[in-house]
Amino acid sequence: MIWAEGALFVEVWVLEQTQFLGMPLKTQKQRRLLVVLYYAVLFGLAVVGLWINKRDWGPLVAQTFVVGGLLGGIRIGGPVKIYEEPILPLDMEGAVQTLNLSGRKRFDSTWSSLDERERGQRDMAHYTAYRILRWSFGLFVLGYFGVSAFAPAWLADKTLFLLWLFLLYVLSLPQAVVLWTEPEGPAGELVEVRAGAR
Amino acid sequence: MTAASYKVFGIPMEQQRARRKLVVAVYAVLLMFCVGSIVFARTAPIAYNWTIYVTMAAAMLVFGGVGGVGGRYGLIKPFPNKPPRPEPVMVDAIRLQLAPMTAGTPDESSWKNDERELSRRDRAHYQAYQVVASAFPVVLLLAALGLKVAQGSLQLAWLTTTTVLQSIFAVALLETVLAMTLPAAIILWNEPDIDLG
């Protein structure tokens, strides 16, 4: 993403899009709102999942990577740029149908690998996420043992679902940190994005 | 890279090769404790405590990178990039008698990370995060398997609920050990030789 700084345009972070699911992401406030909404949805899912007496979460678990990577980073399509070069799907409709790289679909022009500065921001976000995760994991374990003292049978029934929710949290945390911590640009909000960015 | 010294138990650690040997040796010891905990888990479930204590000691006293009180020890400067907590008054008093020049606040260079060190710290955490995060799906899969076995929907002669529970315990224990030590180990492994001139 590029912020205006007089006549100079400076790249400051690893945002892929300025809009996500209809939500603008130009200001820090908007990005933080997205993070809050994302975790509110996860919380809602947790409440519903713990409330209803459903045992087969197979179809939902199959979507782990999609839901956990909704904010980007670990998969394409989210607001945060993908951290590593992705494995591209095979171009089955194309003229070249081989298993080598030339037979794989190309990304659209918006995708590019992270530059040095962006890699630094990605690494910093993971350091922060790592620190948050240690505390979260401790609280999760304490909470689990606390509840198991009162309702062991209910908890045993919900353990898989809770583990799955925690996995979503682990997958999404670095991206949430990126979106949450990125400061405002000099002009207060984003004014221009990289060519081709939505 | 180092907080106060380039030595661990008197062994110099300026050379990358020495540091890599140290990392291998520490993980060999930790692995022994993990295996011991897993083996004794049936008869003495509390055995895992020893693994956690030894891991904490290795992270604090050998690898370093730990904040707070532990920031005074180990090869790597504290990751939080804050000065270690002041020692108790009694320790200060003893130090004043033994070596008056070293008393007072710790030298900034012994705990403050420069830009390159911060970059290495963040990079190591990025790499460690991938490893730690990848253990969660494994635990989830094992838990799902355990549930199926317990409900009787999956019946294999060699697979019992106890076996699955032991596997979950093993993965969780290894993950805990790695989460506590891996970023520092990655830094020690990758840092080039240090030329002290």
C-alpha cells in the first residue's frame, strides 16, 4: 500500500486490498473494525457451536484454512498480502497441461512477492502474535481445566470444537496484528494503491 | 547476539559450529526428557513437569531471549528489548562489595537489541510460528481420531483410546517445548561466526 507524503509515495505495509467484503480499509479505524468484526463472528460461531447439540462438524472443519485465512496472509484473497509464494493451481483449461510450473495458472497482476520492508512487517507481526499466543494458550488451558472441574462430560463433548476454534485463532492472529497495528498514513488515510490493487 | 557473555558453561560460543552443537545437545536432552515423560505418563502423569522445568531452564539459562528476571542469563539478549528487572537490594549490596564497578543498572549494550538483531528476532519468530501453528491441526486430528475410537465408530486392533491420548500428550508436550525454545534456537543456529577482534 502506498501513502501520499507530499509528492513522494512511500510503501508502508503489506495490505493487498483497500476494500474487503464491501468494507473500506483505508484508515486504521476501519482496519481495526474489520479485526473486531472477524473475532466477533468467531465468537458468535463459538456461542452457537457450544449451544447447539451438533456432533458432526466435518464440513465446517474442512473450511478451516478458508475461515482462518479470511484476513489473508496464509491464503490469497484477504486484505493482507500472502506471506510466502503460493502454490498455484494447475491450469487445466490452458493450452499447456503439464505438472511443471509452466502449466500452472498465473496470478493476476495484483500479486507480488513481499519486498524487504514488507517481510520485516510480516516478521514483526509474527513476533507480536507469538507473544500474544503464549498468553492466550495459557488462558485457554486454564479455562479448559477450570470448566472441566464443573462440567467434564459437556466439555469432553465440545473439546474438538474448542480445539478447532483455537486453531482458527492461531491461523488468523498474525494477520489481525498486521491490520490492527499499522499506523495511519501522513494524510490520515490511504490515497493511492499499487497499480491493479482493488 | 549475546547478553553478557559468549560462553555457556565455560565453552566459548563465538563460532557458529559451537552454537549449533549446543542447540543439538540441548534438544537431545529435551527429547530425552520428553520421551521419559511419555513413557512414564501412564504410571506417573506428573512426570511431564520435569520436562517443562528443564525446558524453562534451557530457555532461560542457556538460550536466552527471555524477558524479565531471566533476561540476565543466556546467550541471546531479551526479546522484549527492555532492561532486565533490577536485582534485589541484597544482591546489589553483595555485588558492591565484590565488584563495585559492575553495580548499578546493567549496561545498555547487554540487553538492547539493535535494528539487525530485532530483524533477526522477528524473522525467527515468523519461522517458529509456522512450526508451532502446524502442531495444532495434528492435535485436532488426533483428538478427532480418539473420539471416533471412543465412540466405537472406528475399530482397529492396534488403535485404542489410550494410544491416541498418549499421542496427543506427546504432540502437546513437544509443541510446548518447541514453543518455549524454538525462536532462540533458530537465532543461535543461523547467526554467523562472531569476530571479537
